[in-house]
Amino acid sequence: MERPYFFRWPPVILFLVAMASMAWMGKKKAFKIDKAFFNSLTKDRVTSDPSVEWVNFGPGMSGYNEEFWCHPTDPDVMFMGPDMHVAYGSWDDGKSWHSIKDYDGDGQCLERVHDIAFSRKNPDFGVALERRGKIFTTHDRGRSWELKHTIKREGKKHAFNAHTKIAIDPNDDNTWYIGAGDFWNVKRNHRSLKFIHGKMDPRASYGYVLKTKDGGKSWKKLATDIAPDSLDVARILVNPMNSQEVVMATNYGFFRSTDGGKKWQKSGKGLPNNLPRDLTAYYDEAKGIYELYLVEQAVYQAAGKSVKTSGGVYKSRNGGKSWENITGDLGVDFNQITSSFHRGNYHRVMSYWFGENSKKLYPEFPENTYPIFNRIVVNPINNQEIYLVMNQRHDKSFGPGDAWKTTDGGKSWKICARVGEYWRKGKDKAYWEAKGFDTHTNVKFAHLERSLQEENEIRNGNRMLAINARGEVFMGINQQTIRSNDGGKSWEQVDDFETEAGSNKWVGRGASNLPGRFMLLESGKKDRYLLCSGEHGLWQTADLGNYPDKEAVAVEQIEGQVHDHSGNHGAHSVSTVAVHPHNPDIIYIIGWRQEHRGKLRRSMDGGKSWENIATIFEGNNGSWQAIAFQASLMIDPDNPDNMYFCTIRKAISEVGTSAKESVMTKGGYGVYRSTDGGYNWALSNSGLPAKGSVRRMVMDPKDSKKIFACLNKRTAKDPDGLYVSIDGAKSWKAMAIPSEIQGVNNLFIDRHSGEMYLSAGFRDGSYESGGVWKSDNNGKSWKKFFYAPYVWQCEVSPVNPDIIVVNVPLQVPGKRDQFKNPGIYLTKDGGQHWARINKGLGQPDKMSDVKPDPYDEHLLWAAAWGSGWFRAKI
């Protein structure tokens, strides 16, 4: 039989034809968009693939807890409400923490939780209140929450509708009380002679108490005649022995009701000012004891050249009808305090209080004064043990010590939490020892240990205080959560586990409040991933040593608080990082706020030490404030003297908005270029539109002089587009992209295939204007690859091009019906099929960076806007 014609070709031709055919078939393999999947994202709630779970590896906390709640009857259950829009629960006594937010929701639930209260009859039932006036309920001890009711805003519209605290009737789970106001806004609501009742904030509603008797189905306003326009409620308590007896602490005093809240009477007999700052109760059911405890606002009055103080701590045995003073010896002779810092802080507070220069008017220190305490708890198994805390960083307070306690019911008080240089160096030791105080430091931190114990700065911020059913105490010092299991004798952080004692390598327990930023996974060292953060510097992944859980991820801080000592500081807010292409020990970073902001900072020894080699930005605002968000720090691998980065005029994934150009006394927005290894920098915007926002840049992996600039937008009027430079960022030219695209947020180039993935859209854009667009011909033509109105990022695995992740944020409220499922999406077959993979995330609506692992195709990494870093296995 005669062979087919093509078999008559020479073998070499047959081989070439076969190779070409295989290449063509691979390149032209059938690709079909899963339209049903994308349609479902616009209409329905899509459930994440349960087989992919993100694990938060830290660092733990690294931010401020607004509130902390211990379950009233189950001491192994506790919750925390950090300030970066996350919320966590623990059901194993704090050994591990998990987000209690709905990871398949819109990410807006349980943001800035103001209160969580649990039933004393049914330990699985609880109610939560968050800043938008949303009320949630749980029936599984806080593991999951369901929106029950949203308090409608009256009058002027505002994004928030803050209310303060919840009380559940101990005898009726269907009866709840909620106080209006913004009492606990510690950064803004400062008291003084001028603002003796505090300040009103537009984010809150004021002037009433809400009550429901049917589990949140219907509500009634109470207490509307006390201070109808400005009543600000601090606490509401219901007498467990008589539900008709309800009390509350407010900015206008302490009030009692004997008819379930219908009528209220002011009840301050025995209180010097009747200006409560906090209120709590002790209840012994067996003995039939119910007592109230209250800490007063400290009030300062002129006394010649000094001041006198009134306020203190009070107790009521009759439901608040009258009060007895248990302030005891709480006062301090400030003449014995020699620390210039504490003396200066005292005058700072007094000047604010009087509205005048206290150092001039009242130069003599008082012989007996105490600070403004704002929290009180009583041990539920020992009413003789009471704790007080203050906040010197955010509130107006002063004096040594972060927490005080009494063990004899208020006769004598002692400082029970001691941190920092003041105590470490034994300042004023003789005075404190004469008062019977311990003077050694007794708090142990994680990565903040060096900074908080060795720094001159000792004005710590503590926003919360809680105690559990076993009498174990929780509070926050600076940006760590600390705990005492021995009655305040010692305290230890509960945010991280150290891999080995003294290693300074940490495994987070799952409750991070860190602003996670850019992640550099290919750093020149295979086992070292570099992680940028807000307020806590630069981190790297670390070996686990003898840590028992070999699936854990350990990290160590290599710039930031670890380098704070003797008044010098590391860089705390790092936006972007790059590594020298020929020496992985040479690392460059830039910071946008706080210490060393606007500097190019370099390490020559892998992060052990740092130096500033260029000042690129300066500003006329406070050094702690933002100056310009930077991104995409890049170094030319062919000529490392050529370096590039961009500054973002219209920030979208950063914490806050971009600074106005008028703030910057040096520097501007756009593309920056250096030709001498980073010592000198110049804007290089030739060809870019005026007022354009360059959000990201990418270097062509095959041509280091070819650089792409992505111009994003926040509003429809902002210029945008994809621009290219073929001369090392000297000049730019617009590339042709589909006309429907509005806002280019990111560009990813597959280093192997050269395929480009363009992430598009803006927060107020149409469905058609966003998504991911793909080009396989160097940008000559584009096809839609992923359908969504707004995409921040798309990245392809360096080891398996079929593995691709897409990062979809949330749009503005009026546009959210276009796409109901923000979060992270994964395909493992090059885009044929997609899965939503949000399980374990607390902020699916704002993930700041997402990447496949560069070495292991089964791993993904992510950074969250305000909850640290995550890893997932696929």
C-alpha cells in the first residue's frame, strides 16, 4: 500500500511539522469563558471552595484593639474588635483566633465592632453591634453571625450610624437595650472644662436608648428627655435580680430606671461630679449580692499655682441610689515624679483641660492627683479585686503606669502593669517603694519588646479592658494584646507564639490587625519572602526551628520596631521593597509615613542594619502622616544603577487617600527614575497625562528598558490607560487598549509565555469597563479573560501557567449590585473554570496583594488591607 503523501517527506521536515503542529494546537487549544459562573457573580451569593482555606500567619495584632469581650460564662471564649475593620473570636482560651466576619459576604460586616453581649441563660446566644448601626445575632457562641437589624439614621445622612453598648436582660434573651452615641471614641471624644460632657461626632446618633422586647423585630426609643440632642451612653446594665431595674452611665451622669427604661432618674448621691467614665457590676447569685462600680471623670480645678483633683472610684450596694467612695490612696504626689516626660505630659493634659498654658498658670505640681481613668472591671469571683486603665496616647491622661488595681476593695491601689524605660531604669524608685509598689517591669511583648521596653516614649495607648469568668484580665498596651493570669503580677502578650525562646521569630495566632502591603516572594533567596507593612516595617519569613507545628509560617521583623532604641527608630510604614539583582543581601525600601518617610532606605547586610541614601519626599504635615504612597520599586537586572518606582495620585488599595500635592514640599506624583543606584531621583513623566495616577509599573522580563505604567482612576474624570516606555522610563507612549476599559490597576506579564494580563475598572465604574483582559501578542490585541466591574490584580503562577489568581475588591454602594462577590478567585486550568476562595479571610473586599508561590504550585500568599498576611494550600 502506498503511504500517505506527508509520510514521503524527509524525517527532519516531518519532525518540524509535528513540532509546529503541537505548538499550534497548544496555543490554539479551545478556550471557552464560563459565562454561567460570571453571571452568577452578578446575581447570587457564590460560596467559596471549602477545600482552599487561608490561614492568617501574622504577625499577631500589630494594631490597636478598640474592644475586647470575654464570654460571661465560658472563659475559653473571647472576642476582639481591632480598629482595622476586622473582628476575631477564640474558643480555645486564646490559643488560636479566627475571623468572625462572613468571608463570602461583602466584607462590610462586623467592621469596628462597638459591643458584643452574650446571654447568661443560653451561652450560645449573643448580640453584636457595629459602627454602621448594624445589629447581628449568633446562635453558636459567636462562630457565625447573622444581620438582624440596621438602625435607621435620622436627619443628616452619614456612612456610619454609631451607637455604643448593648445590654441583654439576664432574665429574658428577647429583651435588649442599645445606647446611642459615640462615647468610646477615644481619639476624638476628649473631655475638658469646655467639653465637660464630651464631644459629638457626625458619625453617631445621640439622645436616646433603644429597647426591643421581641429579639430585635421591633424597637422603642427611651430616655429621650434626658439630653435629647446629645445624650451619649457609656454603659447599660440590667439587674439580674430584677429586670425592671436598669441603670446607665452617660455623659450627663448616672441614671436609674425602675420600670424597664420607661422613666429615668438621675442618681449621683455620693459622686463628686456625676460624670461617669465607665460602669460595671458584680453579681453573686448564691449570696444574692449585686453591686455597681463606677469610675468618675477626673475633674481638675485651679488651686493657686497648682490644681486639685476630684473624681475617683465609687461603689453602690443599692442599685445606684447612693455611692460610697473607694478611691482610697489612688492619688500620686506629682512632686515626687522627676521624669521630664511625665511632667511634660502632665502639663500637656492640664493645658488641654483648662484651655490655657498650665505650665505658666499652674507651675506647681499637686501633692495628690490621679489621671483620667476610662475603664474599670471587677473580678467576678472576688469583688475586692478591681482594675483601672487609662490611655495616654489617644485620650488626655498622664502619669506612670498603664493599669492600676486594688485587692482590698479600694482601700489601697497599686500600679500593676509597668512598661518601659521609666521602670526599667528605676526612676523615682524610692517614692514608689515607699508606697509599697513593685517597681520592676512586668509585661512581656512579642516583636515590640525592644521598642516598648527601651524607648523614651512611654505614653502608651490602651483602648480596652476585660476580665473573664476565671478572673483573668486582658488589656492592650500599645499595639499588643496582653493578659494576666495571676492577678496582675505579670502580663504577657497573647498575639503570637515564639518559635523558640529568644529567637524573635513569631507565628501569629490568627488575629492580625496589621496593614499588609506589598509582598516580594522572589527575593534572591528561595526561603526568604519579604513582606511590607504599615506601622510595623519590613518582615521576612523565617525557619521554624523546633516549633512543633511544621505547617506554620514564622516571620521575623527585619526593619521597624526591632530597630527602635535610644530615641532612634526604624522605618515603620514600608510601602515597597526591592532586592539588588546581583546581591540578595542588599535590600531597598521606601516608606510613605512615620519614621523615615519619603526616604530610600538601604540595607547591605540582609536587614540587620539600615541607612538612608536619598530623601525623595518631604512634607509640611506631621511626620506621622502620609506623604505619598509609593509602589513598584524596581531595579534593572542588566544595569542595577537604573532604579524605578511610582507614586500613586489616586490611591485605591492603601489605607487612606493620597496626600495633596500641596502637602509635599519635595516630590510629586508619577514615575521616578534613578541612574546612580538610588542616590538621586527625578520625576520622569514625559508623555504621561497631567494629573495621571500611576498605580503600578512592570518591567518586561525580556527587555529591562521596556517598562509599562498602569494609570488607575477613582472617578470617571481621572485620566487613565496603559503606557509603555522603551527607553528606561525616559519617555512614555499610550498603548491601544479596548475602549471600554476604564482604569488600569495592574499589569502582569508571564515571564515564560509573554502573555499579558491587564486588571481594569474603578470603584464607580460600569460592569463592562472592568475585569481582566489578556493579550498574547505583546499588547496588540486584547480579549476579556475575567468578568468583573473592578479588579485590582491578576497574577500567574511562575511554575504552572494554568494557575491564576484574580483579586476583586468591592465597589461603591450604588454599584454593588453589579458584582455581589468580592474576594479572591482561582483557576487551575488557565481560565476554563474558576472558584471563589475566600474561606478564612476577614477582608475579602480589600486584599492588598495576592500571589501564587514562585516555587510551589500548591501554595498561594495574600496580604490584607488591615489583617496581616495569609497562606493557602490548593
